Amino acid sequence: MLDMTIWPTLKVDVVDGLQLDPMNVRLDLPEDAIEADIIQELFQNEKALSLVNNIASTGLYTHEMPIVVERDGELVVVDGNRRVAALKAIQNPYLAPAHQSRINKAVAGMPHRDALRNIQVKLAPSQEDADKLIAALHTGNHRVAWPPAQQAAFFQAQLDAGKSLEELADLYPTIDISKFLIRARIIALFRGVDYDDVTVQDFIQRRRFPFSTLERLYEHPPFLTTMGLSIDENSRTVYSTLDPLVFKTLATRVIVGIKEGTLNTRTLNTKDGDTFTNLLKDLNDIRSAALNGSVGPLASFEPNQDSQGKANHKECRESESLGTSETKPPTSEMPSNQKGVGSSDLTSPARPHHRLVSQSLIVNPQYPRSIHAIATELSTINITSHPNATLDLIRTFIEKLIKAYAARESVIIKPKNRRVRFLQLDECLLWLSEYFADQGKTALVQPVRKFRDGNYSFTKSKEHLDAINHNHNIVASKADVRECWDTVESFVLELLK
């Protein structure tokens, strides 16, 4: 139980004494965002201007004080960022330049404006204590709850920071953590699809995407079965058992329905209603046609031929400019050990030019959370903007994945070099090549050795990843990322199964 009576109350200068929190789940900003960007985001998307108008007309309500924590010697606002941003702008309208004229108009002639410069705040003893209060306020019934995506993001962020499911359950005994974690994973799964129609892609990435409609669907087991979605109750992970292209086609049908308004919380009010029944019939028909190969999976549902055609034309031009073809051969022509998890005899989709893979990497639910987390990042990272970060992450991923694979196979990897104190990537790759050979997976031995030895190409080797990580003279390009991934993809997909 929280005892806020022992939390100190401080009086601080709102402009100079408080920092806004870039890790606030309301914000779609990097964690190192500067305060000017945070204020702009709060005014642009979180209605901070309306707070300025309210404070200017009715005064500042002090029944709830902002909650702050101390980070690196500074007081950071963890609850009440909109209020503090509004108060900062009242003192200095130039902090929100796009709204400066309206702020000036609102505060013109405002009495006692200087009195709002110093406000009272509550200092939480720790971030953990602050998180408990924030969870009670925003995911309970104490006030209007955050939108579903923000609620899920709050708990997912704590998992990403290293807390276990058991720790979260102990910290928030009155909250159903599982519901929020599953919601976060399903949101990531649908957002990870590379939709052909750019308007659909933009729609699902919006901050205000109606996740309540998607939640209404996945609460029903028949929908999960049709979509090939499995939920591991122990790890709270969600994964699709379908071929990525089939899942993409089904997801497109669902998201377009939400976008066009035919699927919403009202039309899906009952699972026995016509809308839900017809949707399941459509999805099953699309799935059957795709899996049987009688109809091309994308031909069965094309909501916007014009925009899709433009998108495909653009992608073709980009591939031509690179001098390469991004389209893979049909999986029926590929070696069995190179097929994706849950693959069928369908042509693999072309990779988007800014993504590493055409569809989210599917991870065996037996693997630890770190493998799932990194796979999600690799599925969504923009390799055009972040080639160095991508290669660094690939190196980390391969080493952790081999170790997780060995643990799953109940094998302890013993370094060949006795001087090696900690098990490193080189030793992991050596073990993997020998293990594949012992298991008769000879087609995968050469890719592992090719990557480890680096005799074919420096940019396709472990040595290149080591250099990206350690050598200050080496810099990566998108082409380097592609070459590296093409080398390791076959054995990485095998390990993920």
C-alpha cells in the first residue's frame, strides 16, 4: 500500500526547476528528446493548449499536485506533464512557438500570472513508487484511463526495463497485468505487418488508432483460431502460426474494415452478430484460398487498387535503382531448412526497402523474453536510417539466440579456447556449425561457417559486425545490412523455430 503522506512536498520554479519526462507513455518521442520537442508534442497532440485556456480563465486547481522523481540531480515530472507544460508556456509562450499567439491571447491581462511560476509538487521516493501511483491513476477507475495502446505501453516499458512478470504482479496486485501485456504484443504484431496500401499502413500507426475494436475481436477464440494467433499464458507472448504472407492478407482485411468503419465496437457488440459472423466467414475463405494456392493471397482482398498499385510501382522503381530484386523465389523451390516458420507453398513477399524482413520474425514461445524483444525490434527497425544500430543489434541477437537454442536443446557450450573467460560469439558459431553437422543439417553448416570465417566477403562476416561494434573507423550502410542478413538469415530462421 502506498503511503503518500510521507512523500515530501516541494515548492519549485516551474520553468527552471522541473524537467518534463521524455519517457512519458503519452509521447511518441525518443527517450533523449529535448524539452522543446516534448512541449511541442504535448501542445500538438495532447491538448496542452486547452489547459492554458482553462488555467487562464478559472485558475490552477491544486487538489492534485504533479508527481516528480529525482534523476541525475534533476526533478523530472512523471505525472502531470501536460499541466507543467501549460504552466511553463504561460510563463514563457515562446516555449510553444506554434501556439505562441494563442497563448499570448489567453494570458493577456491574466491577474497574478507570476504567482503560478512556483508550484507545489510531490517527490516520489523512487521511480517504482511513482509507477505504482501512475498505474492506479491511469489504468484503474480513479480518473479517465489512458487509451488502450498507452495502457499496454506502460507495462511493456517496465518489462523492457528488466522487470519480470512476477515482479509486476507483486507491484500491481489489483491490476490484471496479463491483459495489458497481451494487448501490447497483439498491437505490435498487427503494426509489424508491412501493408501494401500506404493509407492502411499510416492508419494503424496513428496514435489514435481504435484499438478497442481490435480488442473486441481478439477476445473471441474463433477470431484467434482463424488468424492463427496463439497466446502463451506463461510468458504472455503472442505469435502467429500462419505463413507471414497469409497473416498479412488476413490482417489487411481486419484493419481495412476498422479503417472504413464497418468494424467498430458497436457493430461487434455481440460475437453472434452478423458483422462478426460475416467477418469470420470472409477471413476463413481468404485463408483457405491462400493456403490451397487456388487464389493468390493478395488477390482475394484488395481494398484500394489504385493506392496499392502506386505503392508497388514505387517499390519496383526503388528496387531497380538499387540494381537488385527484393522478391524471393517461391518457398516450394527453397531448401526446407530455409522456409519460414509455418510457411506454405506461397511466394514470399518482397521486403520493404526500409525493413530487414518482409514480416515480423516469429519466435518459438519457449525462448526467453529477451529473444522476443530483440526479434520485434529487428522486425521494425528502419535500416535506411539506422544501419549501424541494426548491425549492432544483429550481432547481439545471433549470440543470444545461439545460447538460447543451446539451452533449449539442454546443451552446455564449452569454449574450445581455455583462455576465453566468457562465452563469446565466435565460440557460439563454432559450436553451432558442429551441432548442425551432428544433427544432419548439413545445408546450414556452410552459412554458419561462411559468416564465422569471413572468407567470402568482409561485410558478410562476424568480423565486420565486431568492427561495427568496436572499430571507430568503420561505418555501416544499408547495403551492408542487407549483405549480412542474407548470409545469416537461413540459420537464424532455423534457430527461431
